[in-house]
Amino acid sequence: MYFIPNVISTTAIAFLWYFIYHVDVGLLNNMLNAVGLKKLTHAWLNDPTTALWCNLVPFVVYVGLTMIIFMTQLSTIPKELYEAAVVDGATSLQVDLKVYLPLLKPAFITNIMLNLAFCLRTFEYPFLMTGGGPANSTMNLSLYIYKEMVGANRYGISMVAGLVTVFMGLIVMVFVNILQRERRNCHA
């Protein structure tokens, strides 16, 4: 159930959210009008102060994958550790902080790495919902690379931006590997 949004096309999700935020036919503005909050209706995707936040909402689809990773890691923790902590007099907060949280570190590292990778490669939502606008408020590296290469025929700048994206990904990977090495050294 948690994973179902991950198998839906990101294009379909982007268009769904586009039509939720649309000025005239959008579900959000129509709902606000229906409950008598007409003053709160807004051109959500046309305002630079709200467009970026509206582009971030579709990332909710990645919560399912994150939850599955955490649930899988939780299922590997032996029940005996919980029982031993309770016998030793630990409160439920202490059990969570001292037993479960340290054992969930691999899931945290994996989720951080995957979510940062999703953020670095995100293209569909800003491209389909706002095209990078208004006033470049939703522009990201992937969309910038596309616009420079396809729209402006500036291949050199788009290649440099691509290299920046690759280096950012490598920095994240090095950071994650350092965290994993520290974890292995603590358990050795």
C-alpha cells in the first residue's frame, strides 16, 4: 500500500498536482471557494513565493519507499533487545533512543542517500508544473541543464552543470561511505 505512489508515473503525478493548483479549474482553489474562504484562493504556481513549495509537495510519493526501508530495517531488530531493555528498567523513550535508533542508522543512511539522489535528478515536477518559472523560482540543476542544452543550444554550460551535478552526487556518496565506515568500525 505504501509503495503504490512510487509505481505511478511522475508525469501523471506532476499533471495531477498541476490541476490541483491551477488558478481557474484547480481543486485547491475550488475547495477554498466552496467552504467560503475565497480570500485564500491564490495563483499557486504563478507566484514565485509559493511555486517552489507547490513543486515540493509531489515528493510525498517517495515517502512509501522511505517507509518500506525503515520497516524492513525494524523487522531485522531482534525482540530480545527490546525485552532486555525493558527488564533493565528502560522507558519506552529510552528504548527508542538507545536501542532502536542506533540500529536504524543503516536505514537512515540509505534513505538520505536515495532522497538526495532523487533531489539531484528531479526534472519532471518543475518542468511540467511551472517550466522553471515564475522568475526561475523553481529552477533546479536538471531543468537548467535541459534549458541550456535544448532551449539555448549552449552545450558547454549544460555540460558543466551536469558535471556539477555529478560532483555533488559524488560528495554525497563519499559522505555516506564515511558514515557507513564509522558504523562498521563501531561494531568491529
